[in-house]
Amino acid sequence: MMRVSEPREVASGVFLMTTGAGPMASNIYVVRSGAAWALVDCGWAGSAEPVRRAVENLLGPGVVPRAIFLTHIHPDHSGAAGALARFWEVPVYVGQSELPLAAGRYIPELSMPLDRWLVAPFLWSLPARARRRIESAGDITDVVQGLPQGGEVPGMPGWAAVPTPGHTPGHVAYWRAQDGILITGDAVTTVNLNSMRGVLLGAPDLCGPPWYTTWNRKTSMDSISRLADLGPRVIAPGHGQPLAMGVVPRLRAVAEGEKAHRLALRRRIAGAPEAA
């Protein structure tokens, strides 16, 4: 059973809790809109019970979230979704393009490098019955729904779901224009999970998603550019601490830095000289 941190209000009506520790740490957000509450991401499967208790303690007797909204379906963000949704009897919402992942099965065309290197070979090494049992444990098709195409967040006025594909095909961020708060999931993190120092020490650094768990790296950078265009004032990431200083220029620097890196790499492969 994973530890859950004490809730901390990082913006009006937005409470941060962290499940796990070190490289396994993942953020969840308890969000208020009017009289309604919702959960954005929910941590690993092993965190379901402590997350449930922590959320209910925060909201008070007899109050539960109206829904669970996922930024994406990866086990550190969605693992507890099925157990929590069934207990509270609430829906789980994901981006429309994320729905194929809800069954918990490996889909080659939607996979990330870590899936191809480790997860799929491990699964296919198991007996069929064991493989089906693992897939069934991650299946949330009985509680999941696709978010509306227009960007509405059902039951949460003032919030919008912003498509941010790349880390996964249907990744979304949640945006409150009123005060410029942006819950980014893994579209943007504030700890560099592409470096050993970032993974082991959690050194602060605004970055794109970890490339080894990212479906399409180029698309993820395009999504970061779109997030910068929103003009957010506060980033509430899936990993790392919230950021409220120099958000827009730093987002643009992340996207432009990746584009420059890719261009230099293509030039090296082609044998062309790099620009001075």
C-alpha cells in the first residue's frame, strides 16, 4: 500500500496530493467547481485505499468526488481509477483517443518504448491465463467514458479539457482560464525524468514527458507549444512541484529546445554541417 501525502492547496479549490515516493511518486489533484468535487488522476493501483481515505477526509462526511478525470492511461496515473470509481460509483473520463487503452491490453501501434522493450516481452512470456488475469486487473472499460469533443469537463464548469497528445494518443490537460491554472499530467513535468539525476533526486526542471514512456515525442512537443499559447500562470504537473514563475517562456523554451535538438540530429545523420 502506497503512502499518500497530506493535501496542499496549490490554487483556489485545487488540492495536490502525491502518491508514492522517489521515482515512483505521482501527483493527483482534488478539484472543486462550485459545490462539486472531482479527482484528476489517481495514482498507482496500490494507492487506491489510501487515496480514498485521504480524499474523503478532505471533503468531509458523506461527500465524494462527482467523477474521476484522467490525463492519460498509464499505471502511475490511472492504476487506482477502477477501484475508486466502483467504490464511489462515479464515472472515469479520458480523452476520446485514449479509450482503446482502457481495456488494459497491449496495442502495438499505441505503445511506448518501455512497452516494446519490457512490458510486451514480459507479458508474452507468461501463460495465456496469467496474461489475461493481468489485463483484466487493468481493465476499466466498465467505468470509463470519453470526454466530450468540445472540451467540456462534465459537471465541472469553469474547466476545459485540452488535447495534448504525444505522451499517449489521447492525453489531455485540464485548464481553468479564470486564474490560468493548468493541470498537465505528463504533457509537462517539473522534474527531469529524462535524466538520472532527475529520476533519482527529483531535481526541479521544467521538461517534456520522459521519452521512454512517450508514444510520439514530436507530437508531445507540438502539444507543449499549444499549452504555451494558452498563457498559463500556474502549472500543476503529474510529477514534480507546481510552477508559477516564468511559465510561458519556459514552456516555449522546452518545445523549441527539442525542435533544435531534432534538427541537429537530422543534420548529423544526413552528414550536413550544423549551423554555427
